[in-house]
Amino acid sequence: MSSALIRNSIRFFLLAIMQVLIFKRVAFNWGDFAFIHFLVYPLFIIMLPIKMPRPLVIFLGFLIGIFVDLFYDSPGVHASAGVFTGYARGLILDLLEPYEGYNTNDSPTIETMGISWFMSYSSIILGLHLFYYFSVEAFSFVYIFEIVMNTIFSFIASFIILMLYLLIFRPKR
Amino acid sequence: MQNILLLFARFGSHITFIFLTIFSFVLIVNYNQTQRSIFINSSNYYANKLDSKTSRWQSYLSLQEVNDSLAKHNATLMEKFINIDAPAPAPSDTSIQYDVIPAKVIRSTFNLRNNHLTLNVGTKEGVQKDMGVISENGLIGIVREVNENFAHVISVLNSQSRISCSVKDYAYPGNLIWKDLDPNFMHLQSIPKHVGISIGDTVITNGYSTIFPRDIMVGTIAAFKVEKGSSNYNIKVKLSNNIPNTQIVYVINNKLAEEQKALEIIGDE
């Protein structure tokens, strides 16, 4: 249990630092086309242990969100998205639960859960997170076009980064 | 205490979610300029929407008055319109021949053999017996009985009705009668068969009676035929107005009717 705590704490700081120091500064702008943003910290929520109490997941989502917010100068925006994602993660885990249930106490990984399960699980969470984040950022569905465009392109960009992260660090548990 | 813990164990994630979402939205609205202005503006937007809804309801409640004033306005316009074609006014006190009195239908029948209407105007408004009643699009009937507040009108949809009409551009007078029990059609009789009419021609009043002014639209020709051995057409006329659905009508007061009738009676004798 303590090793899981350490691993997740490290992941928390690693992803948050990467987000605010590297990916915050990366921006692809081609004229008016500014729809690509990299959000990698949702991976922290994705990788939390499956059996972790859900209120705690939500609280940790809030925590990493507010941490990122401190550097984005947008108090609450990432935090609300983190809260939402933490809440949605529980529902998605219920939805994607295998027939015999989850037989691991550790983090969901490609090795333990299989690549197709992990892909659908992480892409749903990332997509929901991005859509919620951009909705809250725009704060009005008047900008639905921008919200959807941002979500689609940022999803592709962020998902590539997440897969690269998993390839590089290869979390086993 | 134990109950609270149990409750939290069951609904903990929902409670945490709701609580933290509210908390972060409070942060967003308080510390982000863009979201703050959007929040303030959209709350104004909904307040405005509510306001405009309320005012729409208010205007709905005042529709009655609006209707009445529009009917009055219509009546003055119709008065002008009818009097353009009317014969030169008598040199006496009246400057125009026809007065128009707006009225509302408060009861009407249309599926009997003899149909009637009741209007909400009476002698108080200047309505008298034998005045014509029209709507914006066509004929309605003739005032038969009148008291202080109400007028009883015999509809043109009546076995007794004989209204003097012509086909537009021809002066030949014909009688408009109601034969079928269909409130959309009447029959025009005694137009001679050498008159070149065709389907779609307009039928108008010809002003030969003292009841209706000239050139009131009655309807269009839907079909016509010549009975064997007859020298007249039997014309089916599609009425231009929908009498069962009429609510606002105009009573026409021909100020010279008495004068004309008196003269005609003397002449006939």
C-alpha cells in the first residue's frame, strides 16, 4: 500500500510539473487555428488504483487540478475538470467492468487489463476531461464550436503524449 | 455520527463531487475575469428572458383592448373605402353615405337551413333594422331585429336570402341564394347566358339594394351551367369569407336608405 502511495505521489508531481513547465508553453498556432492544447495530468487520475475509495479519487482530481490552476492563473477551472473526471472515472469503471470483476488492487495498466480495455478506458476519461475543461473555460455553450474543436484536436494531441508517456515509463503496477 | 458515516459510505462520491464542483465554480467565478463576466452577463441574460416572457404575458392579457382598437381602426378605413365609390353625398347634413360600425359575433349558427348570428352592438351604437353586415372578406348577413345592446342578424346562409349581385365587369344583376347546406358555396341566378363568364371570375355586390354598398367582394365562380330550356346561368359561387370562423364584423349604415326607399315606394305605386 505504501509503495502504491509513493508511486502515485511521484506520478502526481511528475505529471503536474510536466504539465505546467513543459506543456503549458507548447502551443501550435497556425493563424486562427489554435485548437491544440496538451493536457497530460488526467493520466494521474486514469492511473489511480482501481479499488481506491471514490471520494478520495475525486478529491485527488481536485488536488491536481488546483495545482495546475496555480500555474495557469485560472483558479478553479482545472480543479472543476479534475473533480468531474474523478467522478466520471468511477462510473466508467462500473461501465467497463469485466464479467468476473476487477481482480487487481493496483493501477489499471495495459499489462493487467489488456490494450483494448485500457485504450477505451483512458480515451473516454481523457475525452470527457477535455470536453468538460474547455466548456468550463469558455463558460458558455455559445462557444460550442470552439469547445468541440478544442476537444477534438487536443484529444488527439494529448492522447499521443499519454501513449508516449506509457511507452517510456512502462508502469507495471 | 454513525449514520452520517454510513451515508457518506453510500453516497460519498456524489457528495464529494457536488461539494468540490461547487467549490471550484465559486473559485472560477470569483477569480477569473472572463468567466466572471460571462457569469454575470448570462445571469442578466436569463433575467432579461424572464422579463420579456412576463411582458409577453402582459401583452397577451391586453389583446382584448388591442383587438377592439384595431377593429375600430378597420371600420374607419372601411368607411373611407366604401365611400370612395358611393354616389355623391346628399347635400344635406351627411357628408358621407355609409357609416361602418364594428361589432363582434357573440353567437352564430351555420349548419342549419336558416342560420342566424347575434352581434354585440345595438341601438346604442346606432344599429338599425335592415342594415347590412359584412366582414373584411365578404358578406355576412342583414340585421333583422335589434334592441339596445344586441343585434340579431339573418345570415346570408339562409333559405330566405336574396342578395343582388353581379359578376365583376358586367352590370347584369343576379340573385345570390343559398341552396346546398354548405357554408362555403352559394348560387347566383338569373345572369343571362349570353354573358361571357368563366370560372374564377369575381362576384361582387352591385349596390342595387339599399342594404349593401357597391363592390363588396362576395366570392369567385366555382362552376356554372345552363339548365335545359333556361336562358340563365346557374352559377356556383365560392364565398370569399369563412362565415363560421368570423369573429369581427362591420355593420353598414346607409344613411340615404330611407330616402331612397321612400322614393321607390312612391314610384312603384
